[in-house]
Amino acid sequence: MRLTRSLFIASLGLLVAGTVVAQVPAPTSASHWTLEFFTGNGWNAPAPLTIEQYGQPDIHFIARWSTRPFYNAKYYALRVTRWKGDKGWAVDYTHHKLYLRNTTPEVQHFEISHGYNLLHLSKVWRTHEWILSAGGGLVFTHPENTVRGLVLDPESGGTLGGGYYLDGVSAMGAVGRQVKIHGPLFASGLAKVTLSNATVRVRDGEAEVPNAALHVNLGLGMRL
């Protein structure tokens, strides 16, 4: 946890200092790749949570979520971009996490902490040293919950096995900036908004879990 926090703070310092010193040179018309790794955090808007269980009345309330980025399974993100000139395509993976803050007598525990995982394919543009991107993709989840005393086994089943399910769709818009460090290395900052919806498992039923989140990512990248 200390290492992750140190990387976050160091990357922020590099990004702020480097903004007034040097920018990553604008790419030529030749194609190239960039690879970026981020730590960061996500802030979640309150959103409706609906839970259906066989033989029971539905549960509806406004859920308030925490991300807890440095707790247990850490929050992180990756981006791989194929550039040609000032445009390109990127694959973004965000290991987002959700912990229900306002549990109820019926919903004793609800988290998607080993991933409310977001996988997006995005179109990217570089303009005036800023990098803009927008795209859509899929939500893979690993739910853990206890509803009406019924505990979901978090490790069984799943589209991918091990309790991981393909459960929804997502859209993303982002703005970022890169600052040269040395050679092919650069510091990278990314602010992004994600709008997602997933239907996850509970014992004897399912839950609809929409999510709107603002993410701030800081990290390191390499031009390949």
C-alpha cells in the first residue's frame, strides 16, 4: 500500500512539475504504441440499487458507494494506445471497486471489490498537448454479498471462472496529459467519466448495479 501511494504522489509531482518544463513531443505521422499504468481513485455518484430474490419482495434504495482505492484489491488502470499521427485507438482497463456504505437490515454486505472491472475501446485525439478519448465497452464483475442472510459464494461460477462474470456495458470519456521524463518514459495523468450498468449475482437472485463515476488516474507510460 505504501508503494502504491508513493507512486501516486510521485507521479502527481512529476506531472505538475513537468507541465511547465517539457511535454511529450507530438507524434509524427508514423505509427507507434504507448503503454501506460495508473493508480488513482474513483468517486461514485449515488445510484439506485435494485435486488430481486426468488420468493421475496424486491429491494429498492439509493446506494452510496466507496471505492477504497488502497484497500485490499487495489484500484489501478492500464491503457494501450496505437497512434498514427495525432489520432489513434486505445484499450483501457480500469480495476474499479464498489463497497456499499449504506447497508440495511436486509442487505448486510454488498461489495464488488475484486472488480467492477471496466474494459473500453476508445478513439483518442491529441489537441493542444491534451489527449481526448471516448469509447464504450464491457463490465466484468466479481460480486461478494449477503442479502437476507444468504451469502453468495464469491469464488464459484462465472463467465471467466473464479466468480468473474461478464455482467454489463459501459461508456467512457476522458481527458489526459503526458509529460516527458527521459527517453521513451513519461508521466501521465488522466481524468475520466464512466457510465456503466451491470446485473450481478446474489444468492437466489440478482441485483442491478448502475454506476456513474469520476476517475482521476496518475501513472507512468512508455512509448514503444
